[in-house]
Amino acid sequence: MSRCLISNNIRKLRFYTHEMTQQELADRTGVTRQTIIAIENGKYSPTLDLAFRIARVFNTQLEEVFSYMPEQNPDKE
């Protein structure tokens, strides 16, 4: 069985958006700064709703913020 690994460009997008802080992004999306930190570090995958809210803050498509790549199980190949 394969898993999906989700990566994101939040840190880069924050930098290019007037160096937005994690707290500013958290305030604009209605979550805590700790949640933003966990998402940026790949320790937490946001809900679909939150992912869209984050994309909306940056005025971009969801695919510009998040990407996923299936993790292949080497035993199955």
C-alpha cells in the first residue's frame, strides 16, 4: 500500500507576500501559529478547507501551495 506525501510552498509564499509572518497567516486563516508551523514543517496535513483558505490568502491555486507525491513501497515493485 502506498502513502501520499504532501509538501508545501507556504514558507516561500509567505516570504514573497510582503514577508508575511506565520502569525499573520494564522490570523487570516483562523488557525493557531502552531498549526501553520506544523504544516510548513510537514508534520501536519491541513484539512481540505484549510488548504483552500491558505491558497486564497496567497491569491493562488491550491496546486501552487501544496503538492503530493505517492510514496512507493519498494517491496511491491
